[in-house]
Amino acid sequence: MNIVVNEELKAYIDPLTPEEHDALERSILAEGCRDALVLWGDVLVDGHNRYGICQKHGLPFQTVQNTRFQSMEDVHLWMIDQHLGRRSVSDFQRGVLALRKREIVAERRARAAAAFVAAAPAEETAAPEAAASSSPVAAAEDLSSREAIARAARLSSSQVVMIEKIQKQAAPELVAAVKSGTISLNAAAAVATLPAEEQVAAAAAGKDELKQAAKRVRDAKRKTREESAPKAGDDARAHSDAIAGDELSALRARVAELTAENEALRQQLAQLRAQLSADDGQPF
């Protein structure tokens, strides 16, 4: 049997740690390779570690074809779903996989919607959103929201936010520390806000220094919040006083205006009385 190992597929999912690989090797040596390797034609899709161990020790193994794959994207999505369901995958790895799945699904939906609109009659292309919503892609899984990603990865939305921050800002050395479990998600997200050289130095110094770096970031943020809180209160009071002053000035102006109107009315009334008295020859 000719089995092709695609290096891109082999590296698509984070490799086992040395300890995990040793445990798998002991299990296969004791019980044999119980799970069949998954192939797409000649290409090995799932079971790279089992295949390598069996080849090393000359052990037999079974294979099974997945006939539903039509593209490499199908293979990637299948691999992601398989690993999202495994208990041995860390929170960080599940988050990364779910975010990777979001990108693939979003690209697929966009391509399918564009193709549907392009093939639709002219009257339908006038409303592309309506046409896209009725296309087959509308039935695809929607991972556009953080909540949906969290559900897919069995994480909280806040954990997804931290993983996104780590992916975007963390130095490779810090990412490696997260993957190895040296630092927690929460602490890594804090350290990721530091300049890259500080992240690298903290990761090189080890677990304790990473914790201290995370603590320094949190303390600095807390101090900034505490310092800004009184200023915000003073600003609010000043704003309130300014509004009160404006309202008092407006009231005073209104009183002056009413007083003037009253005086004008008194004068008009006096003139009217004088006129009536002259007409009748009698005092009013």
C-alpha cells in the first residue's frame, strides 16, 4: 500500500508533546494500532503519529477511505472537527482551531454567495443579499460571532478574546509557553500587551518571570484606572456645575423678561384707564 504523507497536513494540527507521543507508543506496542488510519486517496489525513510508530516497529495497521472529501478545505475542516472533539486538546488549541475554522467557513460562504449571485437571473442580482440568503451556502455553519466560536471550541467568549489577542500580539516564544502549559491563557493575554523583546525575555526566564510580568501588566492597568477615576468624577462634577450655572442664568434672564413684560402691561393698563376716563368724563 502506497501512503503519502503530506507535510502540510501533518503540521496542520499541533504535534503531540514528547510525553504524549511516548504514551501513544507504549499503548500501540502493548495493544496494537486499534484505530484505522484515515486516507483521502493515497494521502494520509488522520493518524500520522500512529503511522510513524507502526512503521518504526513494523506493526500492522488498518486504513479507511473518506470518500466525502472533495477539496483540501474539506480535509482541513474535518481535521479541525476531529480535534475539537478530543479531550486531550488544550483550551488554547481548541480556540485556535475554532478561529481557523471560522476563516475557512467565511471564505466558503463568500465564494458560494458570489457564485450564486453571478448565476442568478438579472432580477435577483438586483438584491444580492436576498439572493445569497437563499443560496446553498446559507445552510453552512455560521461562526461569525464570538459566541458561536466559543460554543464550537467549548470555551467562554472571554477566553476566545484572550486567544485572539495572543494570536495577534504574542511573540512566538510566548505562544510556545502557552502551548506547553507554562503560562495560563489569562496571564499570556496580559503579557502579550508588552513589547516583543519583553515577552521574549520573560518567556526565556521561565514560569515565575512570566507570572511576574503578567502581574506587572495587571497592576499597571489597575493603577491607571484608579488614577483616572477621581479625574472622571471631577470632570462629571464640573460638567454638572456648568449645567446648573447655565440653567440659573437662563432662569434669571427669563425672570427679567417676565418682569419687563409685566411692567409694559401695567403701563398699557394705565393708558387704557386714562383713555376711558376721558371718554366718559368720569373717573374710571
